[in-house]
Amino acid sequence: MDTLRSMRVFLAVVRRQGFASAAQELGMSTSAASRWVLQLEDWLGVQLLRRTTRQLSLTQEGHYYLERIEALVAGVDELKDIAERRWGEPQGVLRVTAPPFVCRAWLQDILPEFLASYPGLVIDLTAVDRVVDLVSEGYDLAIRIGVLADSTLIARRLADMTLALVASPAYLAQHGRPGHWTELKHHNCLVDTVAGYGHRWPFREGGKARTLVVNGNLQVNSGVFCRELAIAGVGITLLPRFMVAEALATGELECLFADAVDFEAGVYVVYPQRRHGAPALRCFVDYLATRIDRFQT
């Protein structure tokens, strides 16, 4: 049994006040999250949670153990930092999460050099198109693209990011090229739900910021999927320019209203405050910053 993992799941369930939302956050099924907590209860020999069809609450024992489990998990994370600082040379496992496209377009090219430079380090990389809760899921850092939500995480901006509104020549030939960005409301718009703008696409006209609420027959938590369907002629989509740069160069996609799209965003690394100063994390973040030029934004 992975006791530490079961403790992290328990903390997520308590914080999210339910198995379903905690499971979604942790990238596992609801039944799997329930099994992790049951294993922890069996290991401790107590019932931590009171489960009913309508609500979930801590038992008296759950309240007692919650504070201690929080302290234990924090202590393990702190011990990892201490070990790294003590031995100087970065070593151990660095858990990283990033969007799949970032992994393919950037990390796969630069990680070999980094790993060769730090033989004592192991990168545990998870490619996922969702915002991961770094603390409850035990990650050391995340690479994120777009506009960051307010949080207690430390963020370092690596580069600016611009957006491109794109469609395939086939789509434009069949449905017509919109003459003004407001005409997008009459078109099939493919929405990346992970992006900070979602259905509310940002534009600027007459020096003022404007927003257009778009609709279409697809919304998905993957910019790559939106891009591929746009190439296939399904609709118009709004994505980071680096994600569509190759398709624009080959003519598979065409750019629309380049001067009107208005969106300030960036490429970031974010990490919990408790990890600030850890040698492994610090050297990896610094390395990413020196290699951001290989990632066309």
C-alpha cells in the first residue's frame, strides 16, 4: 500500500468535500479515490469519513487524524527539500506536469540535455490537459500556458504568448470568410475549455477591449484536438500561435483578424511556496528559462 498516496487522496477528498470532485482533480476514477481512502482507514483501523447519499463529513477520528496527516505530508515534502539542500547537487525525483503539446513541442527536445547534466535527477513527467492541484497531488511544478488564476503558487513567466484565430481553406471555401470578427457568431467555433478565455473570445477595436461569446458543435479540453479538427475543416478556433505555426506555414490553416485578437498571456512555471529554493526545482526552472527560445510563442 502506498500510504503517502492514500493520505494525499484523503486530503483532497476533505478539501474538495467529495470523492467525485477530488477524483477529477487527481485524474482518477471516483471508485479509485474511494479505495485509497478505505485503504487508509483500514491501515489506521478507524473510520475517517462519514458517508451518506447526500453528504460527506469527517468523523471524530477523522478530525483527529486530519491535522496529523496534513503535518505528515508536509513533513515528507520538507524532508525532500532538506535532502536536496544538504547534498547540494540536485538529486531525487522531480514531479512535473505540463500540457501534452508542450511536452511534444518543447520538453522532448530539451530534457535529454538537462538529464545528462544532472545524472542524480529523475523527471517524473505527466502530460495532461487540465489544471493540476500541485499540493494535493504531490507535484513539484507545472508548466502552464495562458492567464493564471489567483493562487498561493509561485509563478515565473518564461515568455509572452499570442493567439491566432484560424480556419482551414476548405472551411472558408464552404462556409465563407467572415468579413468582421463579430460575424464569428454565425460560424462553427471550436472551443478549448482549458484556455483562459473559453467561449469568450477577446478582441480589440477602436482602442477598446471587446469580447465575443462564440458557439459551435465542439468544446474540448485540448488545444491540439481543436487544431486538428480545424485543419480537417470542422470549424474556426482560437489557439496559441505556437500551436498552429506549422499548420499556418504549410497552408493547412489560415489566420483571420490577426490585428484584432487581443489577449495577454504567457508561458509560466508554477510551484508551491514550500518548494521555493529547492535545488532540483531551482536548476530545472532556470534551465527552462534559458531554453525558452526553442519554444516558439
